[in-house]
Amino acid sequence: MRPSYLYDGMMARRYEETHPWISFQFRVEQSRIWAKLGEAFSKNQHLAGIPLQPALANELASVLLTKGALATAAIEGNTLSEAEANRVIHEGEKLPPSQEYLAQEIRNVTSALDAIDHSGQRGESFELTPEWLQAQNAKILDQLEVDDHVVPGQYTKEGLTVGSVYRGAPPADLEHLVERMCSWLNETFIRPSQDHNLADDIRFYNAVFGAVLGHLYTAWIHPFGDGNGRTARLLEVAILSHSRVVPWVASNLLSDHYNRTRSRYYARLASTSREGKVGEFVEYAVEGYVDMLREQIETVRASQMRVAWQNYVHETMHKEASGKTKDRRRELVLSLPMNGLVAKKDIRRLSPTLAEQYAGHEERMIARDMNALERLGLVSCEPAGYRARASIINAFVPIPSVPLNAS
């Protein structure tokens, strides 16, 4: 394959003929993108303003790291469950030899994401370089079996076919393309996203555009022999994490979106490469980002509600006489789900502590405990079972409207 060719007397590059969609240009033409970006910015601001107890924040960080690492790897075929990935990441579990490569892949992604997260939280600036991109690819493929032609962290020297339908850019042009991509993203999106002289919403829009386009262009160029998709998604996270307008809980959500909508993800990558409609991929990414932000806010809100309910229970029972009875009743009300009814026969099995405390006692003890908690306004006793009255702390939840024709 020729590295370059003459066109009208000027030296041109092969990719301009084979990959004309790699133009390093982007213009927002869909108004829907701006509408979704506005909602995404608002929800990011909401997340950034939510206070969390350190223990809760650490727990959420652990969950998000697992989800992000698993999603990044699962798109490429990693079959570990979330529970298995969590044990590998946080408990150091070893898998059988035949599955160890799955664990190693998860560990590699986790290590790379963790380094990006810490760098962003320390407020370090981020400048995309070919060396940074190569280092991420080397981390991704560390200690993994790869094909003979693959050298982790180095550009491929072979023309690659992706999914039997898409060919990566010509190997002779890879160094030029990666350098040009870095310059374009830095100048157009990454530096503006970190410029404190710009308004937060402008910085946010630049961060999102830079992240999604960096992902897309890395996938298009396909500079490495393996791990291009995972490297592209690490770049996406890095741009968002270092923008300082995207909270850490929201910087890794896009990978989860791509994983959940995997078939559509690949379809968008394929269609944009054939038709050059970059906006379609950006719209798909931003739409999913908004959905994931909504879900994230609900997760954080549920955690806060649980803490608020626990505090309310402790305050309400503060004047009750201390002793085993008080401890048992507090354990009982806090073991009830915040939403839903628990049948009377299932009360003993709500927690190991309750099972031990009610062992050898008749149902009358449970009834007495529930009656006492009902008098305190903490539970409601119904014919089918018991319900925690956690809804009383939803002070600002709108009351459902009554239809005008209701009798």
C-alpha cells in the first residue's frame, strides 16, 4: 500500500482517499443535540451540588468504578458478571486459569480508570498526546494474550478489518492521524473545557463534544493492533474527568450506555463511517448520557433518602428507654424496605440479627414491637403485613393530582 500519492502536484495522504470521513471537522446541525446537552449540563450541576457522607461517597465510588470497568470491557466481549467483577477488583479474587484473562482485563481497565479519576480529582490539567494514548493502550493490553502482529502501545503495521465491515486507516498514516487528532481535540475542545475564563456551560459542551469525538475518531483511525475501543473509551473518560465541570460520578457513564445499547453502538459507528454523519453518533451518545444521568441522580437520591430515614428513626426513638427492646425495634424498622409491604410471616427473616432475636419467641412479640413502632409513626400495620412509613420524609414530593372526573 502506498503511504502517499500525488494529487494535482501536491503530496496527499492515502487516508484522504480511503477514509474521507476523517476530516477533523464537526458542526452541530441537530437542534436535539443542544436540547439534550442543556439537560445534561443541568443534571451535572445537580449531581455536583449533592452532599454525600464520606462512607456513602466511597461506596458509590466503588460501585461506579466496577460498573465503568466492566462496561468498558464487556463491550469487547468480557463475560464476567458485575458481582464477579466486584470481587476481582475490590477483593482480589482469583479466577480459574481458563478465566484468568477475563479478570486481568478487568484489572487493567480498573487501574487505568483509577489513575484517570485520581488525576482529575487532584485538579491536574489534561493535554492529549500520542504518548498518552499509547500508554493507555499498553495498560489495557498488559499481560493479555494478543495476536502476533499486536504490540501493546505501538501503532499497528497491518491494515485491520473491524467486524469484517470496517477497515482501519492505512498504517502509513497512523502517526500523522493521531498527532492531528490530538492537536484538533486539544485546540478545539480540551483546552476550552479547562478554561476557567469561560462559562461553565460552554466548558461542559466542549468537554462532551471533545470526549465523544475523541472516542469516535480513535475508533475510526484504529491505530493499535488491539484494544482500540477500550482506549477510545478511556480517552472519553479522561476528557470529562479533567474538565472540572463534570463530577466524578458522571465521568464514566457513557461506557455503561454503550454497553447497554451495544448493537446500536456498533450500528452508529458503522453508519457514521460510511456516511460521515458525525452528528448521529454525537446525538446517540448525548441522548444516552442524559438517560444515565437521570439514573445516577436517582441512585444518589435513594442513598440520601436512606440516610435521612435512618437519622429520622434514631431521632424519633431517642426518648425511648434504652435496652434490648429498643435496639430490637430499631433494627426491625430499619430492616423494613423503604418501599413495599412485608408479609407478617417474613418479618423474622428480614435480617440475621432479627432472626436471632426472635428465635424461640411467638408472633406476639413481633406484634407488640410493630404496635409500638406504629404508635411512634414509624410503621403502618395493614391486614397483609407491615410497611415502613419512610415516605413521611419526602417533604417536597408533589401530591398526585386527582382527575377532575374522579367520584
